[in-house]
Amino acid sequence: MSPPNFKTPGVYINELNAFPNSVVQVPTAVPAFIGYTPQAEYEGRSYFNLAEKISSFADFKAIYCNPNPAPPADPAKQYSPQYYLVESESKPEKGAAVEISGKHYAIVPDPNTIYHLYNCIRMFYQNGGGDAYIVAVGPYGSPSGSPAQSGGPIVNPNVKLADLRSGLELLKNKVEPTMYLCPEATLLPVAENGTLMQEMLGQSEGMGTALSIFDIIGGKHPDPILFTSDIETFRNNTGSEGLRYGASYYPFIETTTMAREELNYTNLFGGDLKQLKPLLNPSAGKIIEMIENPPANPLTESQHDRALLNASKTYGKIMELVLKDANILPPSGAIAGIYTRNDNDLGVWHAPANVGIEGVSDVTIRLTDSQQQNLNVDAASGKSVNAIRYFSGLGILIWGARTLDGNSADWRYIPVQRLITMIEQSCKLAIRAYVFEANDANTWLAVKSLIASFLTNIWKEGGLQGTSPDDAFQVNCGLGNTMTPDDLLNGIMNVTILVAAIHPAEFTVITISQEMETA
């Protein structure tokens, strides 16, 4: 250090840094949701086709939901699926159905009106969600005016592969998201869904920052025997690249997200009351006539809805079944919330499994141990599917913690994958401060020290195995160790980090044997 060039007598202060640089842990639970929203405008600015960060459901409502009219008008509807009653010769085997005057009617949605993002965001925050990115790729499309095929998979023509791919592309400029979710991908045709999943895995692998969470087509109304064909189709369509960056959950969940007040007679037959009227009793028919020919001071939709409920038990039953169907959701939104809660309470190294899901009443198929075997372990592809199961006395639990790379001993488990990603990204950001520094022993020691301090803290919190830091990790950096003289000449500094990650106790075996009595 050269002596200071003092010329004026006085007291001068020279501050020295007492503490070295440190590694700051990057956020581990920041999902990015891609899909369709009621609207996307705030203070005159459009938020369509932008990756916008929010911190609460209030933020989401402010930007992406329709504003409420002034009282006494009813609150604005944010999601309004349309349902039809289709007469059937016998009770349908799949989906909701009601019997009216001895006739069976399947309750079937208009596929063009089915969307999942809004309710999945609600499930995310209900289960502990925090910061998230929203990529709104467009508003809801026009209804078709006709029902879907009863019991079959829902394909919404308004959900476009090109829109969702464009939304995914926007996330290439964002390194903070640690999860990619696209709940409405299950509304695509099977082949297009496969294309999107492969692109999500490819981008996750290329970025090295995010885990793609997938829902499985067919999970809404699974066949109790043939549901395995949906699993096989999913596995065939996910490709072979980036599997360690993917995780899937099955089946869909029956939620309580939407309240009864959010649906009414306007959600039946596209709002055509002439088709609803013959199904109800005469007293309800009079209320429908009042709706069709409103007086000078008409009632609100909610008031008419309550009047119909009081006048007709059949109407109440229909709306109960419509609400139940509308509340069947892909699980990815709730799973992202559980990841967030898990990381905040226990740490990213803890498996987000054996925990309940808030706001869930049941699953669409109650899997058994034998049925889950082929989901959890697939010897051919290794593409594990994590089950969501019902257990008597315990409720609905997430019963799996595997990635799609189930045949890899390194990347089989979700907590291991997410822990290593967090360590990689945290160290990467910290070491940027040493780019263009002298590639000498002083820099190597500084880098080793800051990484070792960071890993020691993770070990103390229980994130690494070992009885001491030396057992939990090693950090190597230096000439003759991780670098050669040629590396120095080429400006390369190699840092090698070895960590003993904790693997979950997935299979717990209790061994009991009998012994002879001893004297």
C-alpha cells in the first residue's frame, strides 16, 4: 500500500473491511405460472405477455382480475365455466350426473370455458405461497355453445400451444423463478401437451434454475382400471432430456376453492334459461320468468339464485354437482404452495411429502399401495409419478418425492435436486465478485473460505449429512489441485465442491425376530 499524499495537517480516517464477502442463499420457492387470466391491466398498462412478479393474492387480483362494480351489484365473476345437462339412457360412468323425473342427465362443461390458472393461484396461496411470477398469455376465449364429450378429456381450443410456448420463452430472461407451472397444459391435445412438457424440461435444464412441475392428462376422471394408460402416455410424451428438472403429480384433487356464490343459473346452458326451465318445478319456473322479464327494479343474480334454491331442490342439486366439477383441479398450484411452505419451515433439503394439502376434500381416484408401485418406480424409463393419496384418519397426503429421473442415483429425489440447484446458483452469484481478480493463492483462499462458510451454515441447519463440516462437504481450489499451469494462462479458475446431500427415507423397513428365553 503506497503512503497517502497528505499535505494538510489534521486527522484522517481510513476504514478497512473487517469481514470477507459471503454467499447469500438464493430463493428456492418462486414459481412461475403460465396461462390465461380474466384480464391483465393495471393503471392503464397491459400486463399480457409479460413475466410480472407478485407477492400475494391481492397483487394478483389487482392486476389480473376483473374489477368489482359498485354495490349493491354482485362482485365481478373472475371465472365462469359453462355447463350443460345432457340426457343419457343410463347413469354415466364418469363425471357428474343427476336424475330428474326418472331421467339421467350428465353434467358436462363447455370445453371452451374451462381454465385452471385462476383457481390454481388461489390454491397456491392457500397452501403457503409467497412470491411468484405470472405470465398471462391472453384472456379467456369465447364459449363454443355446446357440451364436451361426456366422460372424456377436456380439450379447450382457446388454449393455444403457441401462446404457452411464448409465455415459457419470456422466462428465459428471468433467473429468479425456481419452478415452472402451466396448469392449463392439460387442456391441450395430448401431442401438444407432450411438446410443451419437453420444451419446459429443455428450458429448465438450460437455465439450471427451475424445476418443471407437471399435471397429467386424464387425472380428472381416471378409470379405476385403465388409468395406467394415461400414465404411460405421459411418460412417452416427456422425452428423455432434462428429466432431473421435472416432477409430476397424480391424480387431480377435489378442492373447496370456488364457493357456491361464484356460480349460478348463468353458468347453465350458456345462460339460456329456456333450456333450464323444463327441468325445474313450476314455482321455479315463475322465478325464471321474472329473470327473463325483469321489473323496473330488478333483483341481482345472487338474489335470483337464492330464490331458485328455495323454490327447487333439483336446482340446488344441479348447482352442487356443477360446483363439485368446477372445483376439480390439477394439483400443481397447490404443490407449489407446499414447496414454499416446506422451504420456509424446514428447508429446501426436506422432502415436500407426507404433508396434507389445504382446501382439498378428496382425490379423483383413491390409489392403493399396489397401484402406486408402478407410478413410483418405473424400471424402463425411470419417470416416477408422485401420488396424492387418501389415508383413513389422515386425509389427503402427498405420497412421493421423486423427479422424473428415477433411475439416477444422483438426481432421483426432489429435495436433492433442489438443494444442489440452490447451492449452485448461490455460489455462482457470490463468485461473480472475483471475476477478473488475480488468479492467485489469495483469491483461491478467499473463494474457498466464503463457500465453506456458506456450506457450514447449511450443515448446521441440517441440510447436509455428517457429524462435522469435514464429513459434510469439501471445497477445493488451487494450482495442482483443481487447476494446471495452462488453466492459469487461459484465465481459468476451477472450484470443486463436494457435498453429502441428505436423501429421504423413502422405504422404512422394520425387522422383527423372536428369541429363545434365556436363564
